[in-house]
Amino acid sequence: MAVLRRVIRRFSPLLRAFQVFVLPAALGLWPGVTADAAPGANPPALELMTELGCAACHGDLPAPTTLRDRTPDLASAGLRYRPAYLFDFLQDPARVHPHLGRARMPDFHLSPSEALALALFLQDQRQTRGTWPPMPPGLEAPAVGATVEIAEAMPWLRDAGRCLNCHRVNGEGGSVGIELTTVGYRLQPDWVRRYLVAPAMFGVDPGIMPPPFFQPNTASTAFQPLTNDAVRAINTITSFLSAQGGERRAALEAGWLEARTRHPDVTAAQGEQLFVAFNCAACHRHHRLSPRTTAAAPPLMSAGTRLQSGWLEAFLRHPQPVRPFGFQPGDGARMPDFRLEPVEVSLLANYLSHATTTALPAFEAPPPSVFSRRKAVNLMRDKLDCLGCHAWRGEGGRMAPDLALAAQRLRPEYVRQMLRDPQSVAPHSIMPKPMLPESTADLITRFLMDGEPIETTTSSLSPLDHPLLLGGPDTRPDSAPHLHLTHCAGCHGTAGHGDGFNARYLPVQPTAHADAAMMGTRPDDTLFDGIHGGGAILNKSPRMPAWGGTLAPEDIRALVAHLRTLCQCRQPAWAEDAP
């Protein structure tokens, strides 16, 4: 049985490739072919999304993913990885773990300072899983000795440890484990030693890496050897592997030191914020930080309702930021680049282009006249609240997608419905319901859909220099603090200082609701009117949106009461009801 398991493990990648690529192609299940999958089977595109782990963020996908159970457990990342390697890898991820199949670490297009912050945070993660006996005698500390030559190490790798059943060294061995010659610049020597004693200590399932040399005794008070010379085998293997890749290791260390010098103010605490913002825990386990499982990314099963198929394919080929600071504005999330193969892009684009949940009435969007175009521009810039959240031609907010890309990205009937009732087609959206005449909504739709194709200039905002909107224990979905965090804090700031992440992109500084001197002059009715009708109703900036079409009156009154807690003040005495 042991021999059979090794054979299956060694050839499982080939079997998987046949199952995923060759067989579907033979059955006509690739893009452009209309043959249906067998009853109860997932289509190839959904199989691919499951392997990639898309459902970890896109929660509406019908097939869940088990990727998180098989990826490295980052609770012990500081014990496992050399920080210099992490810093480099985070900026240019490469496939490391063949057993994950088509899954791969995507590219978040991190800046050097962001990669440094994450590496510093991960360096501090030193939590093992479970309770374990002390290390066997002779393995308590890194071994000291001469470099082990390959001729001495190979018998231990090949026979005693059976490492080459799955891993490769110098072209020899299996293909489902990592290439062992990378260990020297990737992994900490002491971690390698401890891992060879008890892989489960670091969250690795025995089905992926069975313990080759030791196992705890019945009372779990000590490790007992599974083979002769287990201590010598581990020390020999560790010494050999840790000596590999010396030049690469030196280069990575130099890059790490240079980054530490160039960015002395970057901290591990900032890295933790990035870890949360990028939802790293959705694909990697952590002992303290949990994944964001709701509203983490746009729904995919309605992509065909809203997106142009050509744009979708181009986006999958080379993702560009759509929402500059997160799917939920202020959460800092990014759509990473999975560096998909052309056949993968075609497969996903074809599937998602036909994924629809709502049948929208067709909307003809003939090009507007010159006069209508000028009218639409003037309305958007000076009268409506569109540019409070959206960018357009270099101006406007950074909370929502750039409107200059609407013609390339969105279907006209979807744009028209968003201008009528956003939540009817995008329940996840916080876009306020525009209180527009039908003729104005039609005009804006025709104007946006007549846009010339342009090169996007949208870039992701970094949590290192933009404040994240992070909820606390009092921000329950039905609470006033949650309403404020979701609808107000992006501009006005979580504490009401007018310093939200979007504030710097507005022509008028948002009101500082924490300013007691100013807020004490404003009646509650005025605050209610401003929230309900927007800034224009108070002769303030029209880019302050009107929430009266979205929020119930009692919600707006709760928001007014919350603003009073931020300024710690009351309305003017003359506005109080008479006793």
C-alpha cells in the first residue's frame, strides 16, 4: 500500500492535468463550445475558480474552495521563512507548491514599502499548532558543522527520509513537493529541523507531509524515532539544504537590508493592517486573524448582467484597479493578478460573461448631441453628487469606479438601472439612490456610454498612507456607528475629523463632525436635512451625496445622534423643544 500511495502521489499532477485540460477539451467543454457538462458536474470554469480559491472572496460562487486548508499556515511564518525571501516573494510571487495544482500566489502589485510592512508582520508570527513534546536530544539548537556534500545527503533524502518520493533535488525525485534546492534561501534552518520532526506542528496535514523520522509517544511526553539514526538524518538533511542557494540568499539579504534602510518608518503594525485589508486570511490560516467572508469582493454569478464581455476578458488578462480602496470603500482590498494563462482567461471570461441573475430591460443609448454632452458635464461637475465618489477625467473621488471607463466596462441597461435603483441590481453597493428625473438619468446614461476608449489611470490607494475604515465591536450592521462607517467615514473620517481617505480628492474639505464649536451652532434638523438631501440643499458642496432615497428616516435620525457623540455637543438651545 505504501508503494501504491507513492506512485499515485508522484503521478497525480499528470492525472489532474488530464482531468482538467485534456478531457474537457475532448468533450467539447472549452470556451466557444456549447456542450453541457454531465449532470451534477461543475463546468470547467467553475472547477478552475475552485482551484484558484476565488470563492474565498467572491462568496456567491456555488462551489466552495478548500485551498485554505492546503496553503502554508501563516501563524508560524516567522519561524518558517527568511524575511528577505518574503520581501522579495511578495513583490514577485512565483509558484512554489506543485501539490496545489493550478492554484498560485497572485500578485497584489505591492510597493516596496507595502512588501516590507507585510514581511515585518509575518516575521513576528511564531505560533505553532497544538502542544508538542520537547525536541529530541541533539535537535534542540541548530547543528554546527562543516557543509554537507550532496553525495552524503542524497542517501538520507532518497532512502531514510523518502523525501525524493515527492520532492526534487538536482533533477532527481518527484514533482508534487517543492524543489528542495530552494530551501537554503527560502526557509529558516531551525524551522526545517523542527518540521522534519513534526510537520503537523506547523499546520501541515499528515496526508500532505507524513512525519518521516519521529512521532510523539503514547503519552505525548517525548518524540520516538521511526527510523535508525533519525537525529543524524535530520541534521544532515538540514545542513545540506540550508547551504544551497548561497548566492541567491546573499542577494535577497542585500535587498532586504536596503529596504529596511530606505523605509525606516515602516512597521509590523502597518503590515498587519495590510494583511487584513488584502484578506490574506481568506487563503492562509492564521491563529488570530480571520478571513473576511462577506462583502469581500464583487459577486461573480451576476457578472454577465453588468460587464461587457470584451472588458472582462481584458481585465482577467491584466487586472487593473476598479475600486481604488476596496470593494467596500475603505476596506483597502485589491483584486490581485493571478497571471492567468490565455486558455484560463478565455475559459473564465466565457463563463462569467454568461453568468446573469437579473434580466434588465434593454436600453438604447444613442450618442448625445453636443449640447446634451455639455449639459451632462455641467450636471456631473456642478450639480450632481457623482464626482463625490467617482472619478472622471482626472477629477472626483476615489471611492467608486472611474466613470470614464463606464462605456468600456458596463452594459448600458445596467448603468441605467444603477441611476434608478442601485440596490435592485447591486445589493452589495452603498451607492445612494439618485433622486433624478427620468430624463436626467437617461441623459447621464447616454453620456457615459458614449465615452471614448481610454487608458485607465486608476491606481490602488495604499493603506500605508490612506486610513482604512475598520469597524469595532459597536459597529453592528444595524447600528448607527456602522451606518456612519459605511456611508460617512470615507470622507468625514471615522472619528469625525474630516480626514477620511476620500477627503483629499474633493474640492471642498468635508465637515469635521468632531468640531464641537461648529457643530454646536447647527440644529439637529439641519444635520438631518444635509444627510437626507445632500450638500446642495444646504448650499454646500453638491458632491456630498443625498441619502434620503436609501436610508430610512429613523436611520438618519440615528446618524444625527451619532454625530452628536463625535462632537460631544448638543444642538443650539434655541433649537431644543420647549419644556
